[in-house]
Amino acid sequence: SRPRIGRPKLLSQRDERRALRIVRRNPRVEYAELQLLARGIECSRTTLYRMLKRHGIRN
């Protein structure tokens, strides 16, 4: 297959599923707390915000 164009995704599908599970259990979780609870998701608040928005979850 051909190489992909652009920057690779920072969050894997596994990371996204883990973060979504946490947010669905506790909708009021803050971004910094989400990073800690998700055990090692190394990304910015903006990245988490965009990922949640893409899945239809808004704060």
C-alpha cells in the first residue's frame, strides 16, 4: 500500500476507546484528569477536545 500523506495520528484507536469509556462513565471529567485516568495518553487538551467532538461528545 502507498504511504499516507500528512502527520500520523497521535491517539491510537485503543487510546480513543479508553478515553471515550472514561468520559461516558463520568461526563464531568476534566481534560487533565482524563489524561491521568486514561493512563498515559500523552496529548494536549486540544487533541482530546477534537477527538471527543469527532465522536459527538461536547463539554
